[in-house]
Amino acid sequence: MNEKSKFNELVNDLDKLDRVDLSRAVMHKINAMQMNRVIPKKRQKAVVFVASIIFFITTISAGAVYAFPNHWNGILISLTQKSPEKKNPIDSIERMEQWLQQPGTVKEQYPLDVDNNDLGFKFLTNRATIIPLEDRIAGQINLNIPESKIQTGRLTSTVEIKYTPSIIDFYRQQDQWVIAIQSENSDASKAAQGSLVLSNDYIGNWEVIKNTDHVLAIYSDGGYEKTINLSVLNSDKTVIELQIIGNVSKESLVGIMEGYISQ
């Protein structure tokens, strides 16, 4: 089979995938990074779900999904370059703090010595950080943060409530801050286990900064705020995802990331 035939088969396979938009500002960027989007697609009945807080539901042209294809543990990864769009005027850490104060955001909170059995996934702990850890929240958390201004003291009826076992770490030093939101990505776990075909399309100014058998890290520079989308494959074939967002330098954000995956 020649290369052209192989490419046509890939295009045909991609066309069969249902397109599901992931609202991923998990996590995905709290809508502060509207310039960067991840659009997952899987071969089964389409289901819209929120895996994060950094990204928002969107649509793209059919041709855009074929840019820079690559595979990581059963997931087709595509990077499509796009110019930045208008960012949310509120810092991501401020939006997260406001959101966590809303009644009903946290269904159940666990103590800081929480173990894997409480959350139901093998979570990661930062072993070395250049910015002090200020707070850690673990529990069943609604990570579907609305794009519009958060109304203090009440949730709007249009916000879908979906509680996800999650851990949110807050790092702060003077005017520098980083937040890291992690949870298991059940669809990515199924893809790694071979029971699901999944495609993630990163749209914006994303670049792969680490790609091994067990770790995939994709970075985006939004100017004031920067983001790393980190996927880690555990020994039990489950995939843990972290959205690491901060107003620090790329080197500092990568240093925070490395703390989570160091042995």
C-alpha cells in the first residue's frame, strides 16, 4: 500500500469519528485561555462532558483536525495553530477561588491526607516546587465554570452540574501564582486500554514539550498566563490529567510540572 493510500485511509477514519467539544479552562483553562482549545472526538455515541475548566465548547472546520497528527497511548493528537483570541479579564486563579466559594461547587471535600481510595484515582503530588504550596483542595468538585461573570452566592440554572473527583493545588509567592487541577480522564484511560478510539485536537499556539511512553505535556503561552496540559499514564493503564496554569515564566511552569512527575 502506498503512502497516498495510507493517508486516505487515515482521513476516512477521522471522518468517522463523532466530534465532541470539550469545555477542558478541568479542567481547561477557566475560560481565561479562550485562545487555546482541545476538542476530543471518540467512536461512540457523542456525549458532551466537562473534564476541566480551561477550554470552552466550540466548533471548527473539518479540515483543521488533520494538522500535525501524532499518537500517544491510543489517542490521536493534533495541533492546529491559531492566533490568540480575547482572554478573560479575570485571572484564572481568581476565577477558581470565586467558583470554589459558590454553594454546590464542592459536593464532598476530603482532608489533605486523602488517599487514592477516597478519590478513586492515583493522584500525583508535587515533590519539588519553586513556588510554595498555599492550599490543596480535594473532593467531588463541579469543574464546569461558566464563561460569564460568576454570580456570588448562587448558581445559574444553565450551568451543568457534574461532580468530578479532583485535586486543586494553589501555589503563590508575592504576585506570582500557579494552580494545578488534576483528575482522571476516563476516556483517555479507555483509549490507553484499547476500548475506545479518541482524538484530541489542540487549537491555538500549543507545542509538545514532553512526549514519552508515560507522559505527554503540551504547552501554550497566552502572554500573561501560560498553560501546560499534562497527561500521565499510570501502571494500571489509567490516565491522570493536570491543567497547570500560572502567570510565571515558561521555565517556572515546567519546573512545577516536573515536580509532579519526578520519581
